[in-house]
Amino acid sequence: MDFTHCFKVIVNRGKEFADIPNCLGSQDDMECSHTREAPEGSADTWHNCGCEHHTSAQSRLFIKGGRIVNDDQSFDADIYIEDGIIKQIGNNLVIPGGARTIEAKGKLVIPGGIDTHTHMQLPFMGTHAVDDFYSGTKAALAGGTTMIIDFVLDQKNVSLLEAYDKWRNWADSKVCCDYALHSCVTWWSPEVAKEMDILCKEKGINSFKMFLAYKDVFMLEDNELYEVFKRCRELGALGMVHAENGHLIAEKSSEMIQHGITGPEAHEMCRPEEVEAEATNRAITLANQANCPLYIVHVMSKSAAKVVTKARRQGKVVFGEPIAASLGTDGTHYWNKCWRHAAGHVMGPPLRPDPTTPGYLMDLLANNDLQVTGTDNCTFNADQKALGKDDFRKIPNGVNGVEDRMSVIWEKGVHTGKMDPCRFVAVTSTNAAKIFNIYPQKGRIAVGSDADIVVWNPNASRTISAKTHHQAVDFNIFEGMLCHGVAEYVMTNGHVVLDEGQVRVTQGMGRFIPLPCNSETVFSRIRERERTTKPCKVEREPYDGPVAKITATQMSEKMIVADNPIIPNNAEFHGRPMTSSGARNLQDSTFSLSGQQIDEKSPRRSTTRSLNPPGGKSSGLW
Ligand code: URP
Ligand code: ZN
Ligand code: ZN
């Protein structure tokens, strides 16, 4: 094998030429023949040629003198890495020659961050997110995040498998860090149920997200949501929910426009926090009834966080994900006089105008009422946001965060004394790795784990700005925030990608990480409950007394006599016909907590009316 092409790359990185056994060692200042093209405008200075020789040489690393921090303990030790894996941890290690030493004295050595919630290059609201899988993952690495979990999110009626392939094609060629995928269920049918099975068994998917917002686009009705939750439980997959009330938002948005309020402040006013709380409670109720574990994405308000907290204290299997945005800034920005500034913060659910919200969410995160952090990174430039300059409903929803999440959480969580470095690790990587079933491959510094490592300097500081960030977007919601705690070196899969201030990445160097179903963290309680809560009938003697007769007039009121007297004999409610064998199609459910009610056309029966229905009391509008 001719390794001449490695020469320039290696010299550029200051490596000893002698480190490369059998290298032909040409002195020619040759370009690496395998070097992949840097994207236009890229400031990248180094590209991995990807040859076997080159990658093994650069993946021999020795991290010396740092303090290793895991979620459960911290200790002083050195780390030796080879071929992308942590091979040794300890003091006085005997290591092979040719390893690069990274001095970590006075620094913390932590597992690389896992961002549980991104939307790179998402086609959305008539445009697409400007940070793609290249710029987005490059920025992630710059900030100390070494893995993202993105969402396959397509229109209703699109095959989930086709959508999955589309996302894999986009991501595989561009990602600079490892990534995994959640799949979104935006419509429901037997075909979707089948595809969920294939996604779980063959495609590395173990979580499905459903929307209770974006009416007519991504939103499911409650009966559909219940069916998806049941399917998730069967498959050992985690249910996830974007919790808002799409019907209510549609109504209130029109009211805002009727009142002549067209700016970004209306975005918050038509979906205030009780709307998020109602949907959070409704989703938790439905998931609990389906015995499905539930993960609430982007917890944005105190009210929604309280609902999650209460449910967890009731023993429900629920996880809550605040994001960098909800922990680091607030919704007062929607009232900013500068339209672009206000629109730059538009996302759903919105940031909350109550300025105590970020601190409150951080308190809950520090104390395990909330468990994981993502970003919902979904970025749009000024001209894209301007699609809604005259109508807030058209402003593409989404903000940044993938680059700054680690710094923001350190600043607002650790620097304030709310959480210690171990908890920081738990909420930025370990808990995500456990929930999504890739622990301890990810989320831990341990022998055998992936070498996704950050050398974190708790004494350094940086000021966040769109002028200096690595994201493609032209705006940063954390602009001007001084953050103590900075990623100094970042290693992904054993490659040093943040190196003395320089980000050095190659498109496509990241890997797809399959997420196996039946995560122990998520499912061990669920499986026990399946057994202990199985409904069982009461054995009793048959009733042999008199039975009332239904008259012909009553029959003509379309009441089914034999099955269930409160269900009208009205096929309209069900979206699908009977099955070929004549049975009711089981993909249909007979109830809805917020949509059209099954007995809406029947006279109200005071004895069956519930004053406290699941999902909370409603005014009866939906
Ligand atoms: O505003 C947001 N959150 N945009 C991305 C899509 C979503 O709802 O997560
Ligand atoms: Zn969402
Ligand atoms: Zn999202």
C-alpha cells in the first residue's frame, strides 16, 4: 500500500513521520489523494483521507492528568484510546508508542454530549432548515456534542420506510459525528403499524414521535395517538410527544389575526403555557392507559414541567426533555421591537414570557424531575423567517442550540451551583444513552466505550455570538451570553475534531448508530406492569332476572342493543369500514379526548358524564 498521500495531512497535524510504519515517506508536498473536498466557504483545515493507516495513526491518543467525570463518580486518571475505543483507564498506564498526548491537567474529561432532539435540514413550513447534517454536526462537535438524534419527519401518507431512507441518505454522506434517528408517526393505518415493526427490527429505530400540534400537517387525533402508543409498547419502543393542542392553536391563531395582531408576540399568545400543559397531561394519560413509556420532547413551560413531575411522582413511566432554549432564554423576546429579533425566537411550543421559567426548569433538571436535554435545533435565516413578516403563522418555527447546549447548561446549571459536574454529565449524555439504549457504548468514560470524549475547561469562558458560531444560521438566541465552561478538545470516535480552537472534520466521518428496542431503563417497569395490571374478569353466576325490553321507537334512535348501549350504530365516526370478516376495524378507536366525541350526536346521559375526565377538565369545546 502506498501511504504517500498521508504525508501532507500528517505533517500538517505535527505528527512524527516515523510514527507511520512502512510509510514510503515521499517529501513531495502532495495533496492527499483521498482528501474529500471541503464544502464551499468551509474553514476546515484538515480532511481525513480515511485510509486505514491514517485513521489508526490518529486514533492512538493518550489523555493525561485530567479528572474523569461520569454520572455517578469522578476521579483522577489517564485514558488510552485506540481505534476509536477507550482501551485503558488508570494511573501509570503502559501505552504503545506513537500515541498523541493531550494534556488535561486541571480539566474535566467527560463523555461527549448527546443531543436528543435535532432537525437538520428539515423541510418545514415551505422552506428547509439551514443547518444541514454537515454544518449542524460540525457545530455540535465544536460545542462538545459528539452525537445527535435527529427525527425522520415526513408528510402524512408518506411511507415511514421511504422517509427513513431519505433521512439516511441525507445524513450518511454529511454527518461529522455519530447520529441516530427517531421516527415520527404523522398518520395512522395498518401499513404504518407494519412499518413501525420493520423500523424497530431492521432499521435501528427505538422511538416514535407524535405531534399534538401542527393541525392538518403532522397532528394525530387522540384515538390515533392511543393506537400508536399501544404499538410502541408491543414493539418495545419509546413513545415521544410534541405536546400542544393543535385544534385550539388553530382557533386562537385566527382570533389573533382577526384582532390585527400579526407579529411574533401572537405566536406565544395563541399557545399559552396551559395549552402545553393540557396536551402534556393528555399524552401522559393516553400513554399510561396504553402502558407505554412516554418521553415529552421540548418541555418549555413551568406548567408542563409540573405535569411531568407530578406524573413521575405518581409512578408513571415518563421522561421530560427541556432544551437549551428553554433553559437558557425566555419568551420576553417575542415582544422585542425588532421584528427579526422577535421572529428569531419563534419556535413551538414557544419560549415563555415568564422570566423565571429557565431557572425553574433547571431546578427540576438538577433534581431529576426532568432527565435529559436536547435542543430542537431547527434553524432558519432572516429571509426564511421573513416568510411570516405580515402573518406570524407563516414564520418558520425553530431555533438554534446544538452548538451551545453544553455551555448553556454548564453556565445556568453548574456555574450557578444547581448541579454538580456528575449531574451535568447525566443530563447531557448518560441519561440519553440509557433511555435510548446505547449505554455504556455512549454516555460513559469506561474501558470498551466509544472514544467520544470532551476535555472540558471549567475555568475558561466564552461569549456566544452568531458572528463566531459554527452553525450556518445567521442568528443566535443566546447572543451575548457569557458562558464559563468551554470544550477545549473534542474527540469523536477517537478522532480529535476540536483541537486547540480548530474544528477539523470531514463530511461523512460520523456513523449511524442503531438504537435497539426494549431499553432496560425504559421498559423494565413496563414489562412488569404488563403482567401485574392485566385486566381480569370477575367469575360470577349469570344474571337470570328480568331484562327490560327496547321498543321499536327506541331502536329507531339508532342505539345498538347488544354491544354497548351508549355507542350509536353509526359507522360515520369510524374512519374505516368493517374488515372483510365483518369485525370492527381495530385500528379505529371509539373515543377521543379532544376531538369529536363518539356520543356527540346522542342525548347526554347525566349519569355517565365525567366531571374529571382523563386529560383534565375541559370546557367542552374540543
Ligand atoms: O419550532 C420547532 N420546534 N420546530 C421544529 C419542529 C418541532 O416542533 O419540533
Ligand atoms: Zn416539536
Ligand atoms: Zn423538534
